[in-house]
Amino acid sequence: MDRRDQILMAAASVFAQHGFRGSTTRRIADAAGVNEITIFRYFGTKEVLLQEAMQHLTDAVTLSELPAKPVDPARELTDWSESFLSHLRLRSAIIRKTMSEIEERPEMGNCASHTPRRASADLCRYMTALKKSGLTQEKFDSKTAAAMLMGTLFADAMGRGMMPDVYPQPEAKAAEMYTGLLLRALGVAPLRGRRPAILERKLPRAVGLAIVSLLLAAVAAGAQTFSTASAPRQLSLADAVRAAESQSEAVRIARAGVQRAQGQQYQARSQRLPQLFGSAGYTRTLASQFDVGGNAPAPDTTRPASPAPPCDGYLRGANAPLAERVAGLEDAARCAQGADPFAAFSSLPFGQENQYSVGLSFSQNLFSGGRISAQNSVANAGRRFAEIELAAQRAQIRLDVTQAYFDAALADRLVSLAESSSVQTENVLRQTQLGRNVGNVSEFDLLRAQVSSANQRPVVIQRRSDRQVAYFRLKQLLNVPLDNPLQLTTFVDDPATADAVLAGADFTGDTVSARRSSVRQASEAVEVQRGLLRVARAQRLPSLALTSQYGKVAFPQSGFPSSGDFRTNWTVGIATQFPIFTGGRIKGEQLVAEANVREAQARVDQLREFASLDARVALNALEQARAAWQASLGTAEQAARAYSIAEVRYREGISTQIELSDARLLLEQAVANRALAARNLQVARVKLELLPDLPVQIGGSAQSQQQAQIEGIIQQSQAQSARQAQQQEQQAQQQQSGIPPQ
């Protein structure tokens, strides 16, 4: 066994006895027979050491393999259950200790649950194959059956030492009894020549159900343990960034802004294209001024009735006898006197009961003085502004998540450091108390050790509180419930990650001020204001539009109209509109637009200056973090070595407690500085990489005001475009109807 494996086995043994907090590096070093500095040289931190120790135990586990196709289920399951039960009994101390600390140290539970997870997967596959093999006709869920057996074995391994009378005897036959009962409940018949004693009698169905109930009760503790151990969510930095970007409200708002800007582009572009509308209508007249109704005069009954129309039918040709011609003239005259003089207007719309109409209206802008082109330019600039805002929000959420992630990782590191220091002060207190009991230590040294130990407890409490707040901030960015546990898999002071950052230390990022998102947005605001200026100037020029109306109307006496009842109306017109006198309104709007252009250009210049300053600050932060990280290299190892020497000197009575306390403080400060330098290095690198898309940092209120002003400019342009479109629509209505809009 090499030294690394020796340390790992010692760490696992110490953890099984004392738990995470009591497993100090000093205690592990004593158990392994090495110097404490050797542990730091191999593993760096206690957390890494204990996690690797748990993984080392997991890798060393060898369970009996289950065949892919069941042949003798009783023998195969019994052999497997015996190997799994032996593993649980061998690791029972570590499993109990891990369960007791699962809420505070969920990462240790993940390591401890690796073997049960693997065993559960193998057993589920075997149970599925058992159903397909034809050895049983019962229908059952493979996962449930596997959980029942594993839970029973787990309960036996954990509880037999406390309650031996509760579990089957003898202990060596327990696995065979459990598997026999399970197979009997599943309806699996034993092979000829091999029949466990428990299966000699045919069990009634009620007894089988009782067995299943007992197994389900036994599985509760094991299943709860496995689910608890798997509760923490494994989270790397890359996973956190992806989750935050998909859940961020700011990114969703920015996406909505892009969609809104795209819609405004369609609105502005539509003014270049012809507008075609269809219409259809039906009108039922209930009363009309053209309907005489009961006011018509009563017919004259003293005179003979007039001949029925058409009156022209009574006229005779020139070759007819004179008498017939005279009679025809008289009949035509009497017919004309008795006819309705308004009968010819029966097909007109006046007073008709039924009116049907269908039509098309067409309009096309021919000339607008450049207004439509300017509004399209404004809409395009608004779209680019929205896309820049979306990229900026994505970059900002990446930076925020990176900071929150490494803040949480740093908080984990500081909690571990505070707990380690607390254990060290307690060890010193115990040594001092022993020295006081034998008379080698003064009362002053004992009081000093007691005060030092007591002072370390509030530090641990504060560090834990800071860690909780850091995790709350990270969960809030990820939209994760605050009560859900997380386990960070990217460590703050991982040497490999830091070396990768230092390998690209010459990378300076894109620090050109003109490419910063805020500067580009301000430049788009200038384009918007220039477009608004063109719109204001276009009001002085006439506008020209082509309009056309095509429609068909019908006035049937009853029912629906036929195709012959419709009559056609079709008009085409050209209209122009130009200002004659506006009281100075157009000039005022032009002056406002010119001032807005100059203001927007000044803001661009201002943001460029801030962007240059912000880039220098980001570069300086990266240089400072890199220098701090390089300065911390080796310092933690040296401080750990110094504390080890000071502890030996104090234990041998060569040095004082003050020297030991100073060494401890130096070690704590060195490790904290290293972790903080690693955090700052990671955040500075990510910020410099995202710098082109990040908003310019010019102070909280100033930056918010700047952003609000730019967005106000965009909204102002959108409102003016909508107002111009409404005026155009009113103008088209006036041209079509001849009635000015109210």
C-alpha cells in the first residue's frame, strides 16, 4: 500500500469514528503515521481528502454479480444478498456517521450512496429479466421488488447490533431467508434438488401478503436514506450559467423587447406597401322617410280602373285601323294616369327594406417627403438596440451567476477553515487543561486557551450564516427553491482551474470602448434621433397618396339578392396634403429633434469615456487577482508546516500558547487569502471575457438613469411613428369619404 492509499484508509477510519468535524488533519495524520504537511501536499484540503477517501472505499467494493439471464434465482439472489449485506455491515459505522451529518455535509452522502445505487440498478435489471424468463407468472414492479430486498438488507445491517432479537437467527442464514420469502411472494418456484427450509410449506396467500407488508415496512428506513443521500443537486459552474440564463427574468424581458422591436419594424415597413381592405354589410330598414305608408290618398271608385302597365303596350302601329289606334291612345293615357309616378325609383336605395353591399378599398403612399424612410430607420435602430440589450442581459446574468457561484464556493471554504480552527483551539484547550491538572501550565494559559476556544465559536456561526446567504443568492438567480440543497462541483481554489486561468493570463479581452454594449446602444439612440429629425423635416413637404374604392350594392324586395341584383361602384383618386400654416409647430418639433440629436451624440461621447475607464478597472482587477494568486502559492503549505511545528513545540513545552495561536492565525489567513485570490481571479477573468457585452459600470444610479434615458428615446420615437401612422390613416379616410375626421 502506497502512502496515498494509506492516508485514504486512515481518513475513512477517523471519519467513521469522529465524523467530519472531528476528523482533523492532525488526527488523520497520526492515524496514517505521516506528517500533517504531507496531507496538504497530497490533497490540499480536508474536504478533498475525505471525499477521495469515501470514493476510495466505493471503488474497493466488489459485489457478487447477478447473471443477465436467471437460471437459479434462489442461489443467485442469495449469493448477491450475502455479498451486499456483508458490505453494509462492514461500512455500517461510516454509513451511520454519514446519515447523521447528511444535512450539513450532503456531498458525503453522495459518495456513500454510490454503491447502493449501483446495486439497485443491477438488482432491477435482474428482476426485469426474472419476469421475462418465465420462472414466475406473477405481475410485479421490478423497482419495487428490488427496493424491498435492499431495504430489508439495509435494515438488518444497521439495526441488528442494537436489536438482535428482532432479526432472523442465525445471522449467517438471514440473507437466504430474506431472498426465499421474496421469491415465494413473487411466485418463483425453487429448482429441483434445492429447496430452502422456509419454502418447504406452501404459504397461504394471506401469509404471503403479510410477508410483503413486513418487507415494505423494513424498506422504509433504507429507501428514505437513499433518497435523502441523493437529495442534493450536483451543480457545476457551466450548469449554473445555463440554468440561470433559461430562468432569468431580465433575459425574458429582453427577449420580449426584441419581439416588440420586430413588430415595430413590420409596422414601419407596412407604410411602404399598398393597403387593401375588404368589406361586406347588410342593412334592414325598419322605417324610412321615403315610405308613404298609410298617408297615401284613397283610390277613386267612381271611375273605371286604369289599364295595367306597361302603358306602351296599348299603342297600335300606323297600319292599324283608326278606331283601334284611337282606343289604344285612350288606354295608354288612362294607364299613365293611374300609374305610380315614382315607380321608376324602386331600384334606388331610398327607403329600401333590404340593402346588401360588398367592396374593396385600396390605398398606396406615393410620396411622403422621406417620412416613411425615416420611420423605418428608427424601427431598425430600435431592433438593433433591443438585440444589444438581450446580449447585455445574457452577459450580465453570466457574470452574476459566476460571482454568486464562487461566492458560495468561497463561503464553503471559509466555513471549513473556521471549523478546522475551532477544532484546533479545542485541542489546545484540552492539552492546556491536562497540563493544568498536572501543574505544568499556569492559570493564565488555561484562561487564554478557554477564551480562544470560545471566541472561535461565533466565527464558525458567522461563517455558516454567510454561507447560507451566499447559497440563497445563488438559488435566487437559478430560480431554485431556497430549501433545496445544492452541492457545488467546481471548487473555488482548484489548482487545475486556476492554472488554466493563468495559462491565458495574457488574454486582455476586447476592451475597445466603441464595442461596449452601452456605447453601441447609445449610438443606436443617435440613429433614432436622426430619424426623428428627418420625420420632423418631412412635415414641411406635401404627401401624395393613391386611393381606390370598388363595391357592389343590391336592394332586393325580399330574401337574398341574385347576381343580377348587384350594381357596381368604382372610384379612383389621388390626394395630396401639405401644411399651409401650423403656428410654428413644425419648426418647434424640428428644433426639439435637433437638440435631441446633439444630446444623444454627447451621451455617446460620455459613455465612451466611462467604457475606457471601466475597461482599465477590469484589467487592473485581473492583474491584481493574478498577482494575489501567485503570491499565495506555497504560502498555505508553509503556514501549515509552521503550525505543525508550533504545535509540536507547544506540546513539548518548548514554546508558549501565544506562539501556537499566532501560527494558527497565520495558517487561517494564508488559506483564506488563497481561496479569496482564486475567487477574484475566476471572476475577473469571466468579466474581462464578457466585457464587450456587459453594461458600462458608471455607478448604480447614474447607470440606471443613463439606461432609462436611452430607452425613453426609443419609446419617444415609437410613439411619434405611431402618431404619424394615425394621421396618415385619418387622411386616407378623409380622401375616401370626403368627410373630415372628427
